[in-house]
Amino acid sequence: MSTSKPLSLCEWSCQIYDYPANRQKRQLSWEEVSDHPLKPLVVTVIESRVTRRTLGGSTTSSTGSSTPTPTLESLAAALEGTDPLTHFARQEMDPLSKMAADMWEPVPTDQRKSKDALLDDVIEPWATRKSAILNKFTTSEKLSIVTSFLSGGEKVVVKAQSSVVDKVKNRLEQLDDFEEGSVRQMMDLTQQEYMHRIEQLNQELVQAWNHDQRVKALKIAIQCSKLLVDTSVIQFYPSKFVLITDILDIFGKLVYDRLRTKAEYYIPGSKTPTSLPESFTPDMVPESAKETCRNWFYKIASIRELVPRLYVEMAILKSYSFLTSSEFSQALLRLTRMIRGIGDPLVAVYAHCYLCRVGMAVTTGDREYIKENFYDFVASYNQLFSPSVRAELNRQKVDLSTYLTLYTPALDWILQGVAANAPEKLLVEILTRCKEKCNNSALLLNTIMAAFKPSYIAARALQFIEMVSACDEEGFPQYLLFRTLGLCLALADPPAEHRLQILNDVWRVVSRLTDAGHYVSCAEVWIQFAVRHFSSREVNTFLGDIIRHMTPERAYEHHYPQLQAVVNKVLTHTRDFESLFTMDKFLPLLDLFQKESIKVEVCKSIMDAFTHNNVQQEPTNDPVIINALMFICRVMHDSVNALTVDDEKRQIGNLISGFVKKVDYGRDFEQQLSFYVEARSAFPNLDSVHAQLVQSVNRLSVETRRIVKGHHTRKTAAFVRACAAYCYITIPSITSVQTRLELYLLSGEVALLNQCLGQVDACLKAALSLVPGLPRTIEVDGKQRSSEPYLISYLCHFLSTLLVVPDSPEQGVLYLTRGLLNVLQQYAWEPTSNARCVVYLHVLDMLSAAAQETYLYHIEKVDSNDILYGSDPKFISEINKMCSVLLEEILSHLKYLNTNEQFQKQASLAMDLFARVVIRGDLKEPSMTTLAINLWNLAHRHGHIDPKLSCVEKARTLEYLKKKSMQPGGNLYADLVKKLHMQTS
Amino acid sequence: MAINLDIRVKKANKVYHEGEKITGVILVHSGSDVKHDGISLTMEGTVNLQLSAKNVGIFEAFYNSVKPIQLVSCTLDVASPGKIPAGKTEIPFEFPLTPRPNRTLYETYHGVFVNIQYLLRCEMKRNFLAKDLLKVAEFIVEYKASSYEKAVPHPVNFSITPESLHNVKDKGRIPRFLVTGHLDSTMCCVTKPFTGELIVEHCEVPIKSVELQLVRVETCGCAEGYARDATEIQNIQIGEGNVPCGMAIPIYMIFPRLFTCPTLSTSNFKVEFEVNIVVIFQDDHLITENFPVVLTRY
């Protein structure tokens, strides 16, 4: 066989098929299977692993020879043992039935535990409150710390605690003694510095503990709790409490864990000691551990000062479980009483709070002590208004209402513990107690409303309103009470007959509030009540009231978040947008948002509510809604500028597109189109909106055709032409070339469907002229990819449309296809890529389809070229000429590849071309047969097709050709096969 | 090459009663073989009486009584001269805890002028080139349940007013106040907390602190003369800041171990205890109410 056989140039001639004759159903033979094709193999892998593990105890991931294939093994390993499908197969039950089974089977835990879990659900965990407290109670005042464990700061001389100077240093006094002369006071710390210092103390404590310096750790804990006595920067106290109790919690945990792990516990029947199991009983604890534990408590009992002693004992309260299981309730009650000794009511209430918190962690069920704690506070309530407290507040320049709000976190926590799952009568009991002891204290009312079940509160809403209104002006701010009540009523509905009175009573007071901030924080909560229970008329009045209060002195500027919340609440509870926009106060409310970014936010949430919350709702054609939404969308749209980030643009674009999709005038197509025209002029800056508009107009156009069933009247024909024109002039304003390409093609197709041939030509030509402008890379899934594959697939789509587009009488034969070829010729392809030839191959396909007597598909009422030319020989020869040129191009590319030694590409291209020649070409022409044979040789010459694959491919190709030769008139193929056989053997 | 000598008694809390056997092990831990000239173990219990500086003049007269009183003393040769192999060696021992004739075993007490201490002293004699090794361990003696009196509740009510105060120079400067309350008992078991309640009924000036002061009263001497000293053991704050009026504040104090013992009265010395309730006003003036208490073991 000669190595350098030149590929002779040859003329192409298309084969003409008899479609109807060939149109018989072909079907692959079916085969019944009994198993999932993936399943058995993978399962063997798993099983082999499992057995290995149980036998050898080895957990290595390497598998033995039992593994069927290495690829599967690696696959299984990547999926961590099981692929999801097998995983389900291996479970005895599918998740759903399992869930159902779990529901029916009682969970095998003891009653107490489940009840406990229930309580935990009711009580909001401390962790969530913690951050809220830290965020709320901050200060810009300077703070100070006295400690001996941090460097820096000035030295403070500490006088000896005991007047007796003994040569024996009393161990008892050690705890209170600072290391001599090392006590430092750090003054003028900012809040951040202070928090940082406390964090340092925390680390110091853990470090000391880890270095077995337990006394030092205890001392740090004591010093930390001493800081809680100091109320010098009172508005920071709650945050300080949070920070310091965190340290104490850590300390308590360290003590407890060490006692537990150090306790040498002998499991019955075992000789080697282990640490105690998680759940142990005191009689399991060995004597030595009990002794250590007692030592801790003795040590702490000798701390001189009350507050540190209480806090440290509370911190390690859990360790009582080593000594006795019953002491908790006693200890809790004792500690509760001891807290009474704290004179400062704020320090006391936080100590109560910490006790309740610790208590909840150690006891189950018994919550009597929490009530006791609460009543203790109630009993000492008058202390809050004692002259000494007032004097201190004056000194710190803190007003009484601010001071009282410092109590809320602690009180809320305590009362929450009382109220969790409490019966209704407890509420009554506590209310009466508060009434008699503290004369309707606003502070307590607030806490009560926050703690008890909203349904209890809602049932007594009127009573509460009465009490709240009766609260004196001084002290706890009244608006907060109304706010809390509003929050309760948002969660539980009061009796229907009271609702109007409730709103009226509350609003009579609230609307008299002069401070805009106070007012809006009530309004923010109560709007929900109004929206849920009343008609739009009342809501409208409500909104009007808000506007009236927020307008003076541009108060709204400071309360955007609250106003935003108002809008959101109105939106979430309104199902009916019509009523929303018929309210004459809603849009004026939006006008309050004068800051651009906020306003856009609000508009977005409105549109979001409109498009998402009302998915099931009918599309709208209400002019009021459309106008209002148009306005809102325009606000959003106008916020887009050159600096807007892509994501923002995308969001806004989606929202506006959603709106465009929702508007539907039904059969009034003219109106619909004019809406689209209006939308286009309103939103000129957003690509996605334009794309949506073009899509919508195309849809409208197709819809029109559907209604007239393809028979356009003069009027409808004019309308669809208008639609096509709309598309044609809208598309250029889109920036993305890709989108434009798509839309031009789509619009062209729609125009073709509507028999607007001129528009088809225009659209397709526009698309073609765009092709050179397509960027080399496009973004796919956030990554930059070459645009070549996209372009190829787009052009294929384009070609399939071209087949049915009739030639314009003014232009030459197949001028659009020629135009396409010109574009391809000029397009700057990657020099070594096959892409251009691949497209050429597809053009060959299309051209040979165009040469048939009747085409495979048609557009209804559109005469394609097959009818126009009626297989005129001139037309056919024109096609053949074009094919020949393409063939030449491809062959020259093959040569080019040869010179560049791109053999693999060459081989595959040659093979593809071979297939075209054999299938599309007319093999009666001897030149075609020769060409086929040459291509066949070329494809296999360099052996660059994967040998295995090439064998299969070869065999399949030959097989196919043989089959062809069996068919009538297939002797040509038989010849070819014979020749090919000769070549290969 | 350190040799570690340690004494471990069997009971974790190291508490023993008269007539019991003290058992335990001597632990020798060494990196190499240890040659020694014998290991001995001594158990001794003594009462140490000390002179207070201000009383030294009076005491010189009857110097005798200051000599330590031996309550128990006993020596064992645990090992005869020889060699202990490298590593950990445990040598068990056992002592009966019985007093010397004519002596009684008092409870362990660590005070200022009176100290009652029980020690185990282990000594390893070595040749003249190496130092002898010594290890001392304390153990604690408590009274047996049966032999001593039990605490009988003896409640006391108190009420402190300006009128009830003694030792006041200027009656006119005292603010008006009334502090009432009760102690559950002035006769207490040392293992139980000291309890009671205190109510500040009213008070003209703000209070700074309310404290409980536990005081030991130690008396040394004999028939010819004695010295009596009161010193503070601990001070426990029960009210911090301006405590609320009319609220019952609990009085609660745990007696510290070792530093307290059942009230003791012998011919040579006495150990007694008192509790002071101290109310300190904002201006640092303070009022004190004194309660002698009797402590018992059970």
C-alpha cells in the first residue's frame, strides 16, 4: 500500500432519498434484565469489605482479589464505601417508612428525659440570649479591672485582710490574698479592651488549670466573680455578667470533668480502674474522689466575700452529684436565700439569674426554686427605687428607665424558667403577687408578658392593657410594654370580640407617644396585629398614622429598619395585592424611604412578595396594581448604575422579569403588546428584562397564531408583524452577544411560523452578522470556557432552521446559507481546531437534505425550497457545487493537519467525512467511491485512532455498510465493502 | 538519682478514731538500688502550746507548762539495714491508735497558740556519705461517735439596737437601727453548718457589709495563771452592700476543717469558739454582737 496517496479533488453529488420508502420503524432489539446494571458489582465490593473488617479487624481501604474491577473500587472509595443508590438498597427500610415506624413505636427513653426535652424546647437556650445581651448593653464609658493575673496597669497596695499577724499563714486566708504587691488596677479601658482582658483571664484560667495550678485557677475564678460586685459602669453590667459567667461556666466544667475522670471507678467484676461513666450515681463514686470534691466545697465555703462565694459555688454546683443525688434542691434553695444578702438589686437579680441557669442544668423537674428566686426579687422590688440607687444613677448620669431595662434579660430568663409549661393559674398567682408587692410594676409586667405563653396573655389582653395604661410614667418605659404585648398578640390571637377594642385601646395611648423612636417600635409590632385581623380600611388608617408620626422633622430617616419591618409585615400577611395598592397610604409610606438603597430594598421585598408569595395567584391585569408595581420596578431599575454589582443586577432583573410575566391582559393582545412597549421604555438598562420582553412578545405572537389556527387575517397578520418588529428592534439594545444570537434566531423562527418572511430574513441576517462578534470565551457555570462548542451547537440549530426558510426571490439560491458560509470563512477560528470543518460537515448534511425532493419537515403554510424549486436540476447542481467547495475546504484542512502532524485530529475528521460521503454522497459516481476509500485509508493510516476503538469502529462501519448492501439497490455498497476489505487486509 | 519516700495511709480522708488501726504503706521509689541502714516509722501525737508575744512576761514564771504534751508515741522498725531494689517498693505497716497512759487523744486542731497534731514520721537511715531521708505525713484524729456528747439544739434570738450596745463612747452619734434575728443553735456539730437568720428591720444609714466572724479563744496555763487570746479564724460575708430591709438574710457558715474542733477544756489549755455578727455601715463604723458557741463532734 502506498504511503502517500494524494487525495484527489472530486465533485460532490448528493444522493437523493426516497423518504417515505425509508420511513419504516427501526427499533433496537429489547432484552429483559433482572437487575440494576450498577448494583451487583458495587454490592460485591461492599460485602468483601465488610467481611474483611469483621474477620481481621482491619479497616484498611485496600481490597483483595475479590474486588471485581479496580475502577469500581476507586469509585466506591470516593463515595466512602457506598454509593447512594446502594446505600438505600442496603437499608432495610426506606427513610419514609422508617419515619413512620418511629412515629408509631414509643421512643425507649424514660419519661423524665422526654419531659425534660420538652421543657428545653420551651425555654430559649441561654446561648441565643447571650449574644443579644452583648449586642444590646454596650458602653462608651471607661472601665477598670482589678486583678493580679494580668500584666500592665498600676499597682495597688492591698492591705492585709486580717488584723492578726501570725507567723502561721492561715490557709483559709490564702484565697483572698493576692500574690503580694502584684495586684494591678487597669483603668480607662474601653469596652473592647475590657472584653479582651476578660478573654485573657479566661485563657489564663484554662492554662493554669492545665498546668495543675488549681489554686491559681480558683483564684482567677474568684477574682472574676468579684468584678460582678462592681456596678460602676452600670449600663455595661449585663454584658459583663455574660462575659464573666462564661468563664465561671468553664471553670465549673473543668472541675466537674476532672473529678469525673480522676475518680478511679472499678466496673463491677473488673480490676482495672476507669473514669466514671457519664451518668453515674453517688454510690459509684470512690471515697477518694468524694474527698477531693468535698475539699473543693470546703475551700469555696471559706471565701470571704459573699458575691464571689455565691458565684463560684454556683459554678461548681454540678459537682454536688459526686456527693449526693438529693442535695441539689436543698442547695439551690439555700443559695437562693443567700442571694438576699446582696444589697445592690442589680447584682442580686443577675445572681438569681445565674442560679436559675445553673439550676436548670443540674435538676430535672423541680423548678420550685426558680419561683422562689422570682418572689425574692419581687419582695426586694422596692430596693430598686431606694435613695442609694438613685444617688448612684445620678452620679453615673443614667436615667431610671434605662436602668430598669438593665433588669429585663435577667428577669426574662428567671421568669421563663417559671413559666415554661406552667398552668394558667400560675400566671394569675404571679400577677396578684406583683400587684400587691410592687404596685403593678411595669418592669415585671413586661417580663410576665414575655415569659408566659402568648395564648394566656392574649386571652387577658384587655386586662393587661388596663394594667399597662395604669403604670406610672416614671420608670420602665411604657412603650416597651405595648411592644411586648404586641409581640404576644402576634403569636396568639385574642378572642375575636375583643380585637377591635384592643387595637383602639392600645392605639389611643401609642398614637400619643411623642418620641418617634418609641412610636415606631410599637407600630412595627402592632401592624401585624392590624393586618392579620382587620380589613384594608383599618390597615390604611394605621399606615396613615405611621406616616403622620414619622414625617415631622424627617424622623423616618432614623427608623428605616423599623419602617422596613412594617412594610414586610404588611406584605407577608396580605394575600391580596389589589387591596394593598388601593390603600391610599401604602405608596406614600414607600415615599418615606428617602435613602436610595433602602428604598430599593423595600421595593425588592414588595416585588419578591408579589412574585413568590402569590405563586398560585392568577396573573394580573388590574391597572392599579400594574401601575403601582410599574412604579416600584422603575425605582429598582433606576437604582442600577455602572457601579451596581452583577448579583444585584441579576436580582433586580429577575424581579422585574417576574413582574413582566405576571401581567396578562388575556385576549386583549394589543393592550398586552403596548404594555410590553411601555415596559421596554421604562426599563432600558437591564439585559435580562429585555430578553424577557422579547420572549414574552414571541410568546404573544405564537399565541396569536394558535388562536387563529394559522389563518392570519389582515389584522392578526399586522399584529404579528408588529410583534416581530418589536423583537427586531429590542434585541440590539441587549449587550450580551450570546443572548442576542439566541433571541434573533428565536424571533426569526417565530416570524417564520407566522409567515412573516421579510422579518425572518432580517432576523437571520442580523444573527449572522453578529457571529463574528461572539467572544472567544464565555462563562459557563461561573468558569471561563471556550465559546467554540456553543457556537457549533448554535450553528447546527441555525442550519436546521435554514432548511425550511424559503429563498427570497430577490436574492440568489440559498443566499442565507451562502452568507453563513461567508461568515464561517471569515470567523477567526483556532487554527488547529476542527471546529470550522465540523460545521462544514453539518452544512454538508443540511445541503444534502436541501437537495431532496421533499423535505423532512415543513412549517405549516410556508413553502420551503423543495416546493419553490421542485428539485430543479439547476438548483441541485448549485447545491452540489456548494458541496464541492466545502469538500475542498475540508480536504485542504486535512492536508493542513497532516503538515502540522495533528494526526489524531486528522484521522477523526477523515472518518467523519467518510461517513458523510458514504451516507450523503451518491456512490454511483465513481469519484465519490474513490474519495471514500481514500478517506478510509487516511483515517487508519497513522494508527492514531485508538487501536481498540478503531477495531470496533471499523467493524461497526463495515457491518453498517454490509447491511446497506443487503437492501435493494445496495450493490454499490457491496462494492465499496469489498474494496475496503481489500484495503484493510 | 532521686529517691522518693512517701507514706500512704489506707483511708483517703486520713481520719482515724481512737482504738482503730492505722494501716498503710511506705512507698520507696528510686531509679537505682538503695542501700540503707534501716527504715523506721514513728507515730506521734502532740499538743504544742505557744506563747503569745504580749504574754511572754507572765509566762516565764511557769515555763514548764509550755512544753509539748505527748499524747501518743510509737516507733516501728520497718526494715532492717539492707538494700531496696530499683523501682517501686511498698512496705506495709500497721499501728494501733491508743493513747499513752494517763492521756486522752484530743481531736486534731490547728490554731495559733494551741496546736494538736498527729504525725507519721518515716526515716531512712543511710551511711555517713548520704543524707538520711525523712518523710512526715499528718493524719487526723476525730472522736468516736459513742463517747462524746451530742449537740443539743439551743436556739437564740437576738435583737441589736443602739440601746443594746455596750462599749460606746458617744451615744449621740449612733444612727437608729434595728437588727433582729435568730441562731438555730449555739451548740453546733462541727460537720454541720452554722445557721440562722438575720433581718435588718430598719436602719438610718446605708449598710456596707454584714459579716460573720468565727473566733477561736485559746487559753494556755494552769492553776497559777493563764493567758487567754481570741483570734479570728475566718470572716464570712453574708450581706453585701445596702441589704434590703425586712428580708430574712440567711446566716450560713461552714466550720473549716482542722481549724475547728469540738470545744476543748483540759487542765493545761482550753480551746473555745465564738461567733461575731458584724454590721459595717457605709462610714466604716461597725457594730458587733458576740455569741459564744459550743462545738461538738456529733
